[in-house]
Amino acid sequence: MKRSDGLYDITRRTFVTLAGAGGLGLVACSSTPDSTVDAPPAGMDAPGSGGGCSATGIDVGAAATYMLNVPVIISAKRLVIVRDSGGLYAMSAACTHQGQTVCIGTTTACSSSGMDLYCTRHGAAFSFTGAVVRGPASTPLPHYAMCTLTNGNLGVLTTMIVAATTRFQA
């Protein structure tokens, strides 16, 4: 069977690049210019407001267990929870390069006294706010909305990405 002259052979890399560019176009056309967050889901206060949620969030324990400027990696849930002077925030612990779970470390290795989040697969490093410090990753770690669960613990809503500056008051 002869292929149509209008068809082209493309590499997987080219296909993924084109598909990603098309997806970015859709996101750019559908996003609101003044906000990175849509209205909160029904049953939840605005992200970062300290409100409760009736939606199912991932239970990450009591707010009191998180110390100032000491990130906690919850490997089983692939989350990083941090408390800074503005409040608490949650972000993905999956490296944005190829998905390896990051560790606390230096820009070159895992270390209990590190000042970065480090990916052991290809050496990417992120600041404690999720910003890229060193590649090959080129995209920051996404931040997620947080809420208070009915049991009083913190909840993380991984289906709701928020701005990196959003903080939860608990």
C-alpha cells in the first residue's frame, strides 16, 4: 500500500516538540492574564487563605510538624512541604526533567545539611522554592494548593496548581 505524498516521516522528538507547542498554545489562549489560579473547587476556600476543604486532599500531617525553612520530602506521595516566613507551601518532589524524586542536598549530591533539592538521576538542582538552580531541568517544580482536612491535618490538592508565591496560613 502506497503512502500519500502528503505524509512525512518525523522523529519522536519532533512529534513531542510539536505536540507540546500545540498544548502550550492552548494553555496560553485559555489562561487568564492576571491569575495563575482559577476559582477554588466547590467546598474549598481560596488557596493560601487557611480555609478548609471538603475535597479529598492528600493528608500530609499536622501543620505544627513543619519547622521554619526545613523542607520535608514525603517520598511516598512525591511531595515537598516547606514552611517559610509567609506560611506553608507544597510542591512536587518529581524532577521536571524526567520525574525522579528529588532529595535534600547540595547542587551535586544528597546531604542532610543541603540547601537545595537535588535529582540523583541527571544532576538537576532546585531551590527550596522549586526554582531551577541547575539543569538539565528547565521548568520549576509545580506548587499545589493546600487546605485543612476535616481531621485537622494539612491537605494537598495535587490537581490544583497555584503560583509559587502562594502560601497557606495554618
